[in-house]
Amino acid sequence: MKLILAGKEYDINESMTKATLFDLYELKMKTGIGMKSLSDALERMGKLADPKDFLDDETILLALCALVWLCRRHAGESLTIEEANKVALADVQFKVDAADLPDEVEADPTPALTGSVQGDDDATVPTS
């Protein structure tokens, strides 16, 4: 899965699995969120009926801020958590790779979500 910020793609899985110990420590100290909490919040975010519902959930919103910082940090950007999250909500998107979807989802003939195109190898889901 990819996080897209103002058109630039960041690999979420790689950013999380290759985070340095110091990045994980700093993430926990600055946000109060550790890797398990981050993973749990992202999983909950993926299950929301409306992608915009995360805006009303303080934990998920904080986890998104943590994820943005972690992805940008992994990409070599040296930013504080505050600096990393000075991005407009309209510029935040998620791109789901076909390889990330379970087999039963790939075979599901239901219409595509808003912001994605059915039949594409990847689906982009805007947050706004």
C-alpha cells in the first residue's frame, strides 16, 4: 500500500518494517503511538464505512499523522512531526496495490470505490 502526499508516493509497508529503532522511539515519545497502536489504528481506518469517518476519530487521526511522519522520515526527509504533517487533507491519498488485496477482493465484481477505477491494477482512494 502506498501513501500519496501532494503527488509523491511513499511505501507504507516498507516505511513501517524498515523504521529505525530511534525513529520508533521518537514516534512513541512525540505522539504516544507505537507500532502496534499504529497498525491497529490503520486497520480500523480501513474498516470504516466512509473514508472520511477517520476525521472524527482522534486516535486514527493521530495515527495518520504518525504514519505521514514515518513515511517521510523513511524517504530521507528530515522533518519534525509537525513539519511533516503540514500537508493539506486534499493532498493525502492511499493507493492500494493489487498484490495487497486478498484473493476474494480481487475476484469481487462489485463496483469500484469512489476515487478508484475498477479493472486497474491499483486503486487510489482519496481521503477528501
